[in-house]
Amino acid sequence: MINDDTVFESGQLSIDLSDLEASFSNLVEDTYAVKGLRSRRYSRYRLSADGKLTHLPQKEFMQSKDINKAVGDVERRFEEVEPKLEGEPAFVKIFETFRDHTGLSPEAVIEAHQVRWNCENKVMIPAPEGTHQDGFDYIGMFMIDTYNLTGGDVLVYKSLSEPPIVKRSLKAGEYVVLNDKKLFHDASPLVPEPNNEAGHWDMIVLTANKA
Ligand SMILES: [Fe+2]
């Protein structure tokens, strides 16, 4: 369980994720990032004690300039996550897994970013803001699929002046959950395979504060 002492945990989802993959082809260009870097959807939910997701009204997404040097203090609006995902056992399992590691109460608001990073013909920097915090109590990064690229190690740091304490390439189904108040994160560049086929990195990122 993530707390002040255990600030990082990782694991492997024990559920078939293939029913989520099609929805990643249906994401919407993230116009706040470098053109072509990523596409995204974003929604907010609560997870009841018995594992039912309730969708909450959309809100603009904003991080302060202190947290995000690339697009801080900018209200970002994204298209909603497709409603059909709320009924997908694999989607719900991701939220339950996040709660298992954080002990979030049913009142906690969980924000979900469904993101595809694109990588074709050139190296892409996945986090233009560099090593950063997201501004929440907890973050979970759940890898759904990687295709036709290398690199993209998830990097976790205790401070901005020390080498990473975690450097890990996540395979489909693998995840990390971390205390965003205590740790910083980043990812190494995405490197395309030497062919002309588009590669991608599909992830669901959950963030939440204690209620
Ligand atoms: Fe982040």
C-alpha cells in the first residue's frame, strides 16, 4: 500500500486487456502537445466500494506552472473517455487495482487520462515538461499496449538532483503506482523501429487525491 514509507509499488494486471485496445484508435489529437505526439481522452470518476464506476461531470484539466513547465496554467479540455469503457471489466479492474494500492475511499475523485503516444520515423520525447510531479496524492500508470517502438522506460526519482530509483520498461498489463507528493516521474524517449510503420505506446494514467 502506498503511504509515507512505501512510496512506489508495481504489478501486473491479471485480466485480458484486448477489449480496451480498439478505443485507443479512437482517441483525439492532444492539441496542447507537440503536433502528432499524442492523442487522448480524459474523464473523472468515482469507484464505489462494490466496484461500480460513476462518471462525473467533465472539468477542464489544469496544472500549475510550478508543476508543468510546458503547459502549466493552461486550461486543457479533452474529449471524454468513451462511455462504453465504463462497462468493460478490464477498465474497471484498473481502477480497482489503483484503489488496492492506495486505499482510496469511495468518495475520492479518480481522473483518468487515456493516452496514445505516437512514434513513427523519429524519436519522440513523451513528457515535454521533463521530470515532474502531476500535482496529486497518487498516480497510477497502466500500460495497455506497446507496438513497434523501443525505449519509453518509466523513470521515477526521489529528487531532481539524484539518479532515478526506478527505470523500467512496462509491458502490456504492467503498471506502477506512486506517491506523487514524494516522487517525481518521467519517461525516456520513444524510439521508432527502423521501418515506416507507426508505433504507439498506449497507457491509462489515473490520478487522485485522498477524499
Ligand atoms: Fe506526469
